[in-house]
Amino acid sequence: MHAFRSHTCADLNASHVGQTVRLAGWVHRVRDHGGVLFIDLRDHYGMTQVLADPDSPVFSEIEAVRSEWCIRIDGNVKARDPELVNPKIPTGEIEVFIRDMEVLGAADELPLMVFGDQEYPEETRLRYRFLDLRREALHDNIMLRSKVVADLRQRMWDQGFTEFQTPVITASSPEGARDFLVPSRLHPGRFYALPQAPQQFKQLIMVSGFDKYFQIAPCFRDEDPRADRSPTDFYQLDMEMSFVTQDDVFATMEPVLRGAFEAFGKGRRVDAEWPRIAYRDAMLWYGTDKPDLRNPIKMQIVSDHFRGSNFAIFAKLLEQEGTEIRAIPAPKGGSRKFCDRMNAYAQKEGLPGMGYIFWREVDQGVMDAAGPLAKNIGPERTEAIRQQLGLGVGDAAFFLGGKPASFEAVAGRARTVIGEELGLTEQDRFAFAWIVDFPMYEADPESGAVDFSHNPFSMPQGGLEGLAGDPLDVLGFQYDLACNGYELVSGAIRNHKLEIMFKAFELAGYGQDEVEKRFGGLASAFRYGAPPHGGCALGIDRMVMLLADEANIREVIMFPMNQRAEDLMMGAPSEPTADQLMELGLRVLPKE
């Protein structure tokens, strides 16, 4: 017999009754039933009930066993009494009577319990992550992640892609976040960078003549943490294709993602149609470029109904250039209590509030518009708003005004809250949308300086001619895929022509010499027959978070950092030794 086990803790069933077996695993739970000790023995695969009574040769040793001890037992497989069969587990028909036991690893008093659903502070869970990972829900999430990665990999191979690995020590490259720098021992005073993405390398792979590349790629970005973003590193399904248009990239990724979400979505519906929404429309309708289309609410511009009205706040606001009034329809939200609650929400978010109108039935068949706005603008304007928004009795609408940049984000969050509180947002569904036509550039609100708003390596729509006018009017062949309010995919058709690349960077304030210096490899490659190419990257951590129905990305990462980008278990970041600093020619400045 094997030194540790003849079967796993998920293998045994009624066909094994009468056999002598050896199992190894962790003590999940101990129960004393009047001198008979029952142990739920757990391993990676499942659970088996083992037991001992005073007739067992090792009964006294078993009495000393505690939760999370790692043990090996030998015993006889017995059938459970019919009324004691546990249909919830594969081994529920049997139990094993212990004849021998060996303690493989005793456990100290536990800082967190593995059995049960107790809540523990995140700091405790991360410090003792190896214990936290033994808990069933987290263990299942990590196994789901592994299966999803394997599934994505196979689907890419099936579509004719080839997997390559790109360097993880490279040069700094602008990808929208801060680099992690790595000092060079051989070249004092110079630094490598951990790649924010394999962006330049995958483009170079296309220039090198490989047609379809993909990689499950680690990416490193020194970012502020969020619930849906790791502050240090993450993994993405990275892909690139030659001789393709934007449509080709969409046609490639849609079946890959649809298949994976259908396979691992636990029966939730996956939308068949994935609409394409221009960035400008997404911001207008949803207040975000990653809309949750499970929520049917679409915001609309209603400025004309307030222009010259008796509601002085909005009327005067509209006299200023670049301002508008937007409405958030709220079907079934027509109560003063709900409207006041949403107004308070807007104030909590930093706005003065949200105006509102709600429609109610005052007599049989007679509808009335209520709320401060309705009184100020009068029945004709109120009725025009109702008709534009398609609302009726029992419905409401909320209003925000000003320059869109000042209220758009809050409006988007309010739309989400309204949809959830009114039960409008479907829960058992994955709703996808391609967001397209992103602006290539944005202006700093204070200095007015123009810089890239998205990926700087994207092809501008219209090519070189498209860059001739106002940079803020230039759109790129850039796209994101949104799902249930999260950005899952980001990509672009790349700029493969050197003269267009130089012009695009020039508009953002980068001269040709600087481009040659910072992106010399790419610039050089484009001089030797670069093909048109494009691709995208799928955030694996975020995708698994959606599939696992988790609200925090740390629940699907095996060893995540905390909110302060610290690894409490391993003690990172740590202070370097004096010898290490000397060898690298570095000195750490003392804190002021």
C-alpha cells in the first residue's frame, strides 16, 4: 500500500465496502457522540467520514486530534445505515472505521477556523492565507480560476492561435499606470521595468511574421487598489493578430468568451447579442464606459425643457457654454420617500443634490406630476419630459445639470443604485457590450495640455489625415468589452505606420527623438515591412470574479496583496540589506 493513501477523500463509495484503505488529509471537524469519535477527513478532492470507538487500537491517540491536524489513517470501509446516508457528498454512502493512525502534521491553535462560515478581518485572512485557502468557498474559487484559464487556453489554440512567452524584465513603457522599476547590478544607475503589459512585444511578434499570438500574461502596475483591481500584478489573456480589422478581433473573442461564460456561469444567461456602443453614447446613456446593460435605464439630455423655465438654477446653468441637463428615468420609483433618498445619495456623493419629478394618480384616470421641479417648470414642460422619457403613473425621473464631466460619474453610479433598489437590474445574466470610438486624446483640465487618453499605440481613425484637425476630435480604433458593469477586455487596431506614429505622439507633446529613444525597438521594426495588426487583452482575475459572483478580486487570487499593496504573509515589500544596496549602487533617503 502507498505510504500515505490508497484513495483520495472523494473516491470511496458503496462498491468499496469491506476493503481496507489508507487515507490522508486534514481534520475538518471532530464530533464526539457518546464515546464514538467521528472525524470529517478532508483533502483537495473532498471529504470522508472516519470514526473510532474504544475498540479501535488507536482510540486514545485519536482523542488527542484537533481541527486542521494533518493525519494518515488506515481502516475498513463500512456502509452507513440508510437513514445516515449523506447524499450531498460523493462518499456519503460509507464511513471508514480507523484501525491505525499517524499524525503527519499537528496544528497550533488556529487564528481562523476553516470549518464554518465565520467572518474574519481581511488582514487576518491575508496573513494566514494558507489557512484561508483551505476554506471551501475560496478553494472552489481558485479551482474555478484554474479551469477557466485552461478553458481559455484551449479555445485560443482551437482558433489557430499559438502561445508565446514575452519578457518580464524589459524597458519602461507608458500603459496608463506607474512602472515597477528594477535596478540593474551590471549597469549601475540604470533600471529595467516589469511590463505593464506585453504591448510592444506582441506587436513585434506580428512584425516578425507570426500571425496569431496569445499568452496568459502576468502584468505589473503600481496602482492604487480597488475592489476589482489588484494594486501590483494581475493576469490577462493577451492576444494579437495580423491583417485584421476591428470586426475580426470581435469575431475572434466573442465565441471564446461566450463559450467560457456558458461553461462556468452556473446556468446564468449569456446574452447572444453584444451591441457596439460609441464611447460618447455610453457616457451619455450610462455615465460610464463600462455600462451594466442588465439595468435597462438610459439617461437622456432634457436641456430644452429647462431652457428659459422658471427653475432658475437650471435655466441660468444652461446659459453657460458646454452645460446640459440630463435625466435619469426611474420606472417604479414614483414615491417621495424614494426620491428624497436618491437626492440624499447625490449629496453624499458630493453634488448639491438631484432634482426630481414623480408621477402619481390623483383621481381615477387623472395623473399628476409632483416634486419641486414640476411646480417650477409647469405642467406643459413636465408632460413633455414625461413623454420623452416614456414614463407614466408610479414612475419618477431625476435630473442633474452642469458640464457633463462634473456630474457624469455620479449620474452613472446613481443609475446603478436606482436600478438595483427598484429591482430593474437582472441578476442571473451576463450582458456584454463593445465600447468603441474612444477619443485618442484628452486635455488636462487645469493646464489644457493634450495627452493620450487611452492606448498610445492605437491607429487613429482616418490615419494621417485624421490627425490634421483638433486632437480632441480624433477617435481611435480602440475598444473595450464591458460586462455587468466591469471592463473585461481592452484593445485596439495598432498604429503600424511610422509617420502616423510620429504625428500621433507629436500631438501629445512627444518629439520624434523622444519616441525613437523610448520606443526604439518598435520604431525600428516599423521601418521593415510592418503588417496591419490588432488585438486585445482580457482581465482573467476580473472575469473569474464575475463567474464566482464575488465583489472583491482578492477572493479569486491565490496570494493577493492587501489594500496597501502589502503581502502580510511573506512580509513584502521588505527593506533591502546594506550589502544589496551597495551592490546596486543605491541609497535610500531617510523619511522626512
